[in-house]
Amino acid sequence: MSHIMDCAKRRGYLSRPLDDPTRESNAENRVWTFFRCRQIDCTFEPVLSNDFEFVVALYSNYDQLERQLVEEDEEHCLRLIRKELGLGDQQPKWYWDEIKSGTYYTAPLDEYNVPNLHSVTVPVVDDDYQQR
């Protein structure tokens, strides 16, 4: 969130008092609107990571077919996002949409589908295990 807050501060979007509980969400909405006004259709997604607070998603495993841009346009969007959020030369990373996921979920692209783990049998490999 610090990258978003820094961008909001630099652009003069932080108009709420420091102790306002909606300050971060207001800043996030304003930065998101800034990107939308530049025709960058992205979302800020929280991730479980020791390295990152969030990702800026142009698309996910669920909506890649509908939202993925041609390479040249995607690079333009990524350059602007990196510049505005102060991300340096950080490269795009893949993340899994946690809302639309699970063993019974089917993604539009086969490469994102997880095999049905309920039908997978894994043999026990243990010297101490005695089959009765």
C-alpha cells in the first residue's frame, strides 16, 4: 500500500486527515481513477506474500481471454504503472485469483486448471508402513 500512498501524496490526492480510517481506501480509489483516466483497466489485488503488499492486475487466470492487451499496449501500461507507483524495473509477476479458484474451478484457459485432487491417489512410500 505504501507505493499507492506515495503516488497519491505526490499527485496531491491525500486530502483526508492522517487519522481518517478511509484515508488509504480513498487514496487507492483516486490512484485507480488516475489509471482508468489513462485507459489502464487494472485492479489492486491483495496477495499473501512476504515480498509484496498487493499486485496491480491487468487480468487474472479467470478473465485473461477478455482483458489481456496486445504486447505493445501492455508494455505501455506497465511502464506507466511502474513510473507512477515507483516500482523501478520490477517485472510483471503471475498471481492466482483467489476468489475464482479451487479444485472444482475451471479456468477459461487449460493452463490454469488444477487437476481434481479428490481423484488422485498417492501411494504411501514409508519403510515403517506395513500393509495389512
